[in-house]
Amino acid sequence: MPSAGATPKGTSEREWQVTAFGDPGKVGFAYDVVRASAGFVAVGVQFSGRLPNLGPSPPHEGRIWLSADGISWQDTTPSEIFTNVSLDELFVRADGTLVVLGWISAPTEFEPPTRGAWESTDGRAWQSAATGVPAGAVIVEHGDKGYLALVRPSVAAHESELWHSADGRTWELVRQLMDGAYATGAGDEGFVVVGSVGPPDQSTWESFGIASADGREWFESSRPPPSAIRLASLGGDWIAISYAFGLGPLPSESQIWFSADGLDWAPHGDINLEQVPIPGSICTEYPSGLNSAGGWLVMGSTLSYPCSEGGYVVYGTQQISDDGESWVPLPFESAIVGVSGSGSHVNAAADDDDSLVLVGQMNNQAAFWSRALR
């Protein structure tokens, strides 16, 4: 049965409110959040036990949470419909319908999970739905010019596809991409995709970037941000984060890049990544998330190997910025090196006229942070 709403508590001088859902010995995550007519709607997953470093996941259930103000949250997950499902992608169609995407676990550990979709008009009652895009690994971005989906048609496919929709219901294939790692974004003035492309063995990957004002006609960037792994819109502008993992004595490096049109990119400063010494090695934070909402950018980080490996994860500093150049650490729960799932991580952001809402996880529990914007 869904649990009752959790009680928020204040945190630190920056006046953040935090709410966490979870039970001792279990693991939960909030993966996405949107602002809809029903208020703030968030989705994620709750596992019945700890996650193994290797092997199949324990039984789990997709979770739905609702909030009228981003501070007081309620678990409104309907019974049974999301059994052994992990909900990770949420968007609102132009007609106000909510659509959530999730991974459905196969009956045996030897079969891959399948992609599922469900829709709702109120965030409480959900039913299976068709998205209009292929059932690949779909990431959906939504901006003023419509919707953009990144799809990998099959597990074996080395290419990806971009699909565009004006209303979130009727979709068309607009671009085929070669093998690579991509970050996608939708902003006030169009869409941008950046990343690295090349052969499947990644031996000669090159930096890549394209932009579109309408989601249909795309233009190549002659100067894409190098080694970009994260991307977010800032109004009509764009911020990308590049990252190069250090090997041996070489340091890990990360740089911020800025573009007014998604095509011409320029350095925009460096972001501080902490280094954590452990016996015989050093773990470095790496950018594991970048989200924008309400004129704010929030970067999540995770500690690199050997502090994090496979299902063993330790989170780093979460930082906030209003221009993509100057960043301030968020006063969220810190990690304990050696304790898997410890610390805080922001996975998504949303806003309304009054507040900025962040969702993610904190010490193995689904977490929600809110701060007044005025």
C-alpha cells in the first residue's frame, strides 16, 4: 500500500526543505519530476532490499509521488501496476496528459528488461500507453519548440535516432546518429545534441554537436564542446560540461562550455571537482548529472573508481549556478567514503513561480529538495 506523506525538515542557511521516502534496509530513487496541472509529479523506484554490486536486482516497484507545493510530498503509487518496474522518464504532453517511461524486468535474469509506458490525467490513476516512438532506450526532452526523443532502436544497434514531436503524441524520425554517447537538451529556442561519436570500440571517438530551431532541420557544429557528457539549457543559451578521466598520474579534468545557439561553443570556466584520498588511491568527483529549471543549473557528481564501481556508488558534491560559470555547493547530506549509496544526488529539477524543486536520492532513500524562489 502507498505510504503516507513524509514530514519535511529545514536544512541549512540556504533554506532548503528536504523530504525523504524509504525504509531501513531498502533502497529508493526519485529519477524525474515535472510541473503539471496536478502539481509537482515525481517518479522513481523502491527496491525491497539492498542493491548487489553484481547480479540481478531484488524485487522492486515503480513509485509515483505528488506535491502541491514541492514541499509536502505524498506517495500515490497505485497497487500492482508497477510491480518490478523502474520508472525513470516523465513528461507532460501538450494536452496536459502525463506520460511515464520505465524498464520492466524480465521473468528471468538472463533476459533483458523491456521498455514500458503509462499515461495519466491526474498523476494518480495510470494505464498502459503507446508513446509513438520506438521502444528503445528513450530519453525525452521538452522545451518551447516541442519534444525531442533520443532512441536506440535495439540493444544490439550501434546507431541512435532522434524523434521530434510538436505535442508529445505524434512523432516523426528526424535524424539518425552514428554510434556514440550523447547528451540532449530542449530549450526556449530549440534543441541541441552534443557528445562523442566513432566506432564501437571507442578507439577514435570525436567530439560532436548539432542544433535545431524547430526539431526537424539540424545543423552541424564546427566547434562542438570537446568530450561533452552533460548538457542543459539556460533560457535560450546552452551550457555543456566536458570531462576527461585521469589515468595514472594524470588528473581528472572538467570544463564548462557556453553557447548562445548550440553551434558555436566557447570555454566558460572550470568547475571544482573534489579529490578524495583513500588508502592506495584517490577518488575524483565526476559530473553525473546536469539539470536546469527556473533560471538555475544544478550539477550532480559521483565519486569515481575505486570509490564507485558497478552497483557500489558513493555520491559527491552537488552544485548550483545561475549563469553556468560560478558554482556554489549545495548544503545537502554528504557522503561517507566506503558506504554505498551514501550522500546526496540530484537527478532532475522543476519549478513554478514560487519554488525550485530537485529530486534524487539521499542515503539510499528517494529525496526531494525545495527552495523558495522569492
